[in-house]
Amino acid sequence: MDHKQLDAWKEGVKLVKEIYLLTRSFPKEELYGLTNQLRRAAVSIPSNIAEGSARQSDKEMIQFLYVALGSLSEVETQIIIAIELEYISNNEEINGNITKIRKLIVGLIKYLKGKGK
């Protein structure tokens, strides 16, 4: 399975770009704090989808998709923290993209689990 063909991967890469642009406005003292955490968690999403796609089995792919899902939840939490700290305002577009990616990853997991039956 070529990861570059997966919508979840494509949307994950778009989210990374959004996060990098968004975190440019964070305070400089957050560079090694929330900015770094948020960027790393975002990059982890498409990276784990890609790594899982390179594995030999659907079972391994599913495992990496769950890791990507965990990273997506980290991003969602860190966005909430950034809003609470008033670094950004509530961003409906990013929230919508997070929801979209979550649905794509969960759908892919269900599909792969269904293949094995």
C-alpha cells in the first residue's frame, strides 16, 4: 500500500503545514515547549501512516495507525492548551481537519480489520 495514495496521509501532511504556520506566532519562549511539542506530534501523524504502509502485514499497519491516532489526539489537546493560553483563537478550520483526519484513520483501521475476516 503506497502511503502517498492514502487520504489520511495527504490530510496529515496538510495539517503539518497548518501547524507550522500557526505556531510561527507563538511566543519565542515556547520554541522548545509547546511549539516543539505541537510540531512533533503533527509530523508524527503522516510519518506513522507512512511507516505502517511500509510494513508487511495489515496487523502492523493497524498498529501504526493507532499511533497516528494517538498523535492526532496530542495535537488536538495541544491546540486546546494554546487556545487556553491565548496564543491562538479557537480555530474551526484546524478543528475540522483534525476531525476529518480522525475519521479517515478510523475508517482505514475498520477497513483493514474487516479484510482479515
